[in-house]
Amino acid sequence: MNEREWELFLAPYEQAVDELKVKLKGSRSEYELEGSHSPIEFVTGRVKPIASILDKAKRKNIDMKTLCDDMQDIAGLRMMCQFTDDIRVVVNMLRKRKDIEIVEERDYISHKKDSGYRSYHVVARYPVQTISGEKRILVEIQIRTLAMNFWATVEHSLNYKYKGNFPETIRIRLQRAAEAAFRLDEEMSLIKGEIQEAQAIFSRKTEDNDRY
Ligand code: 0O2
């Protein structure tokens, strides 16, 4: 594909990411307006860079003709949660949405990857309205805690540096760090009530200050 063809191919993916970011951030605002704990801390999204698409296609032997069906994460959203329990709430919320059709779920929390990676992946079809009609494209939504996200972000950067071939010491340290992140989530879950109470007081105080 030349530059123009890539631009055309990726346009609906850009649109899907932009639209879903607005919608999912909107859900967070709804919780805030209700004054209840938001299971969504923040939402990010990206369209996979062309170089990464080509790289992954080569690595996984994906034909460019079937790219839109065989590569599920060209459009990617991430939903970060404060607590592990929030992930289930977010997934249930996604299951109830009428604007996406879930085609697959991958639970890398109950079944962590060998690397130590933990996250919950939801693959869904999302209809994008284009001038030539509706395009139902695949989006991958990764749901994880802040601690899981910290680990994955750091590991991803190191992966880029070492191209997947980590020296043994780093591989082991990363696995240990993943377990430490998991334990951090467990510890935080044990004082979830306390934290939420404090956050509610803090946000009321901030609102009062904002009035002046
Ligand atoms: P990006 O966009 O740079 O993050 P595969 O790619 O073979 O692992 P597959 O079938 O595409 O697997 O699906 P999977 O594993 O459900 O989702 C792949 C995406 O999950 C990756 O995208 C990462 O975002 C994330 N991921 C999966 N395993 C790991 C891991 O061990 N460490 C980190 N940091 N992230 C992981 P990409 O393709 O790597 O691209």
C-alpha cells in the first residue's frame, strides 16, 4: 500500500478510536456526576502505527488482504481502573453496550502471560459510518489496573529495546515486578473502602473550593 492507500485504510480506525474515546470517557463522567466510585480511572486510545502493523503482520504471517479481519488491534482502546474488581464492572458495562458487538474476550488476569503480563482484552466490532456506508471494524479494548498498566508500559519499552530477547536477569526481574504489581493490587483491594471514602471527601472538598 502506498501512503494514500494507508491513509484511506486507517481512516475508519481513527474514527472508531476517536468516537469510542469520547463515549467511554463519557461513562466515567456519568459515574462522577452520580457521585459514585468510577470503575474507570482513565481512557486512552491509539491507531497502531503502520510500521507496527507491518511488523506484526510479518511476525504472525498475516496476509495484507485479510488484515482487517486477522489483526484485531489496529484500533486499540485502554481503560484503566483503580482496583482489580473494577475490571469486572467495566467488562460487564461493555457487554451491555448496544454500539459494540463483542466477538472475543481474553482473560490475561486469571491466565497471565509467561512474560508476567496481566490485562483483560475485549475484541469487538464497532460500526463506523463513512461516506460509502457502514464499516464494521474490529477494535481491541484492554482493561487493566493502574499497576498492571505501569508494568505493561515499562515492559513494552524494554521489549522495544531488546526486541523480545530479554537478558535472563531482566526477564526474571520483570516477572518479579509483575508479581509485585499484582500484590500491590491485592493490598489496595483490601483497603478499597477506606480509599473510596477518602476520595469522596477529597472530591467534595475540591468542588467546594472550585465554587469560590
Ligand atoms: P502494541 O500496539 O505496541 O501494544 P500477540 O501480539 O501475539 O501477543 P495477539 O493475538 O495480537 O497476540 O493478541 P493479544 O496478546 O491479546 O494482544 C496483543 C496486545 O496485547 C499487544 O499488542 C500488547 O498491547 C498487549 N500485550 C500482550 N502481551 C503483552 C506482554 O507480554 N507485554 C506487554 N507490555 N503487552 C502485551 P502489540 O501487538 O504488542 O502492540
